[in-house]
Amino acid sequence: MQQIFTTETEGKTLIIVAHRPVSSFAVADVRAELDALTPELQRAEVKGVVLDLEEMPYFGTHMLEAMHLIWRPIRARGGKMALCNVSDVGHEILRTARFDSLWPICPSRQEALQAVAE
């Protein structure tokens, strides 16, 4: 089965790419992958996270929870997180959950990288 998240690094920013929707059937997979991401998120040199949602046209509460879990260790160190390539449906979900006020939502990965670097 395809991973839900893969990572890349650009400078001091960890880029997390979401590859498939997270349903209630995949909660255990999400937890396992987030546990595997924890050491990367806790590396001292990581100052920001970009979450690229280009391959995820929609998401629900499980993904919202995953976003919050990704953000917590970065926030604890004073770092930033930005989202990019969010679909129109994704924008509406984030707006409804009021998560759009937590992180910048950028149209491109490059703009998200700039947002967390500032």
C-alpha cells in the first residue's frame, strides 16, 4: 500500500507531501507514519514545515488531526508551518475548522517555503 506521507528537506524546512486521503480505515496507518515522522520533526535544524496537499483533493477530521500533530513539535520550538497546493474543497474544510487562521495557505510550494522562512 502507498504511503500516506513522504518527506523531502529543503534547507531548514521539512516538506511533507500527502499522497492519499486519510479515512477512518487508515487511522492506524496515519498514526504509524506520524510516529515515524516524529524524529524528523524534532531535529533541531528543522525550523519549518511545508505540508503539500496537491495529491489530496479532500480530507476530513483525521487529516486535520494529523496536521495538528505535525505542527505541535515545530510550534513548540518557535517554528512555522504552511500548507500549499490546497484544493478548493480543502480550503473550505480548513475554513470551516478554523485551521486557516493557524497556518498560511499558499498556492505553491515555493510560496509556502518562503512563508516558513520569514
